Amino acid sequence: MPAARIHFHPATWLLALAFALLAGCASLPDDLQQTPSQGYANPEQTLLGALIAETAPEDKSLSGVQLLADPGEAFRARFAIAGFAEKTLDMQYYLWKGDLAGQLLMWRALEAADRGVQVRFLIDDIFHYGRDEAYALLDTHPNFQVRVFNPMANRGLARNLNFLVNKRQLNHRMHNKIFKADNAIAVLGGRNIGNDYFGVDTKANFFDLDVLTVGQGARQAGAAFDEYWNSKYAVPISVLHDKKYTAEDLENGRIKLRESLRHLDALPYALEMEADESVEKLKKWRDGLIWTEAHVVVDPLERFEGQGESAVIEYAQTWVEEIDTEFLAESAYLIPSQQGIENIREMTERGVRVRLLTNSLMSNNHLTAHSGYLKYRKKLLKAGAELHELRADAALREHFKANKENSEVPAGIHTKSFVIDGQQALIGSFNFDPRSRDLNSEIGLVISNREFAQQVVKEMNRDFHPENSYRLFLNERGKLRWELTNPDGTVTTYKRDPGASIWKRMGARILSWLPIEQEL
């Protein structure tokens, strides 16, 4: 006997669609229950602030800075900062994963809340489907506040439809990244929170750059955090997820986070678990600080209303005509604007060396981003830029513990930094792509110091080395080629994206035909 089939009258489908659309059009309540708050106003009265003040210069307009290039140092800096926080701990991120790295840092933050630190956690909503319960549970702690930036009103199955119906507003995302304690010390840069940003992922790992800053840099980072935290777009998680939790629920959540401590052997670096163990390490960081002029560039909140220009673009544009010798940049995603191409052409025509590094097809974690980039490779080369792509099998992968167990784990870059004339560096969250230029909010720290800039140049030169990247060029017939200089001095030339299958190349090419560039 054939299986029975259920038939729906067309009117039923129309009714269901109508309900779905109504759900998609849901909006947030008028009262978002936001209570304004600020970072700690007297950082010098905290242990961190006092320790830094011992060696700080008298000039309060200066910032102390230290480059965090090594993934282990970047993780340990955040872990130690949270451990030393006495008054406030502020964390603002685009992406915070629930893996080992994410759990360890969240456990550390909850531990800070337990000892009386006021913790503020601001997370963008786009990649956090299904995390409301975990965040709402943390928010029940009297010292732990969670806000979700520019959230979808629908939190369930209609979430994606909500995005489509309200795309003009919801397509603007908060890409800022700040980890800050007591307004005394902050980390800014390109890293999100997750295993792959700290060298412990078993499938892929990223190279990235952060900067640790104290003094004026930390205070400006604090002001930037406060501006976003107190904006109408930072919605308390309790408004989005109103389920009530008990102290027992929170304790069970704390136990789950504490379970991450059982897996510390997965980290390729040791963590100082007690504050006393970290003091000497912190003093070394302090003594290694470079004190210099530095300032935060951060996008205005008007970006979320389709207004306001990119703060990084405005900053860079003021320097284009002043660059004398070299513009050196790394960007995970590279999709230049026409103005960007013209800026490169103008610089190279007057003798400025322009060197760019981005991901290759095999090292890029977003095929769509690569599909936007591939259309500009020839234009960049014709404009005079030296263009390099990271090798997925870069020798730098030896940094990562996962590669010691599996040599096939690919590498990628997530860096968003540039250096001007070897004198001035920007470390931040800004990619050279339409999304960073026009849609996302971004933040960065500009450091005007040759010593620091040369540290960044050293890291980048390592990435540009043939053992880590391909050099792209146009042959005598104008065809795109990839060049690899081997250790023995011989040169290997590729006619197509090295290591990529025909299917992957076709996929990227087909995506490049779609009208999606402004979304990338």
C-alpha cells in the first residue's frame, strides 16, 4: 500500500508565509533597560595602574605599547589581564567561540566577577545563534553584564528571515576588538577569541597581530568601549532572553567552564594560574613597553545608520600624499576600492614601494572573499604594487602545536595592519574590503614610533619570505603567474592558484560573477 501523502491547500501555504513574514518583521521593545556605565576612572589606584605608573614617563599624553605577534603571547596577555583586573574588565568582540580558548578566557572573566570585578561583555550578534542561554546565564551574576550588539529581534527559526527583512540595518556589524582591565591596560588588534586565533586549532590556524597598550592608548580604548556599550545598539541579553536562572544554574555553568582547565595540555604554552605567579611576567611586559605617541581610531556609531565615513580610511587618506618610501600592508581579505587602486598607482609613480600580502586561495577561510579579491590581482599589479599571497603550507605553521601532530593543518593570515615609511604602524580590525570600508565598525591603534614600526616590519618581512608566500606577477603576455623561490635558489612558477583543485578554482570564479562584492 503506497504511503499516504499530505496535501496542503495553497491558502495554507500563503497563511504560513504571512506568519513567517510577520515573525521576520518583529522588532525590539522600546524599553531596552539599558543602564549607562563607564570604565574605571582612576586606573592608577589599581595594581595594574600602579605597576605601570612606576616606570611611566611624566608626559600623560604618551602611550606604552608592545606588539603581540606570537599567538601564545596574545592569549597569555589576555589571560593575565583578566586575572589582575580589580575594578573593571571590558571585553568587546565580533566573534567569541565556545572552544577551549573561549572557555578559558570566559572562565577567567567569571572568576574576576566572583572577586568583585565589574565585567562588561559586548558581543556582535551575527555569529552567535544559539548562544543566548549561555550569555543570559552569565548575565545573572551580579557583577557580569552581557550586551548583544545590533541584534536580530527574532532569536529562533525566523532569525534569518528577520535579517533579510531588516537587512539595511542588520547588515552593519560591530567588528571592534578590545580586551581591557581597569582602564589601565588594553589589547587591540585583529584576533577574535577562539582556538584558531591562538595556535591550538586542529583544522586551521591564523597568523595575526595585536598590540598591548597602557597610558593614553588604554584610556582611549576605554572611551571607545564606553561609547559602544552605552549606545542604543548594545541590547542587554536579558531583553532578548528573559528566562530566569537560579544561583544553582549559574554554578552548573561555572563548573562546565572550569572543565576547560582539564585540557590545558592542549595549549602549546603554559598559563600562570595565580596572580602572584604572573607579577614578574607582567613586570617584564611593563619594562618592555615602548612609550610613544599613539591614538585610537574608531568608527562612529553613525555607521549603523548608513552614515559616517570609515575612520581608518579617513586616517590613511590623510597620509597618502605624505608617504615617501614604502607602504607595507597585510590584510586577511583584500578587495580594494577604485580609489585604493588609484592611491597605489599615485604612490608607485612617485617612487613609493607598495607591498601587499593577503591570503591565497588555499589559505583563505572564506571562498567568497577570495572571489572578490581575484578580480583585482591584475589591477593591483598594473598599479605597481608588489603582491604576495600566503602559502597554506607556510613554514610559519611550525608556530602551531596542532601542526606538530598533523603537518597538513593549513595556515592563514588574519592580520589587519599596515606600516608607513617604516615609521608609523596601525594595528587593528580593519580589512581592506568593502565590508570594513562601508558596513562594519572597526577600531585600530596608530603608533607613531620607528622602533615599534620596525618590529611590525620584521614580522611582515617574515611573512613575505618565499618559504611563507608566493609572489604574483604578470608575464610578458600579461598573464597572471605565481612565483616561488625554492631554498636551493631555483624558481617554480605556477599558472594557476597553487595547490587548488579545478573545482575550488571554478567555485571562486563562479562566485566572482555574482553581484555580492559590496557584501564581502
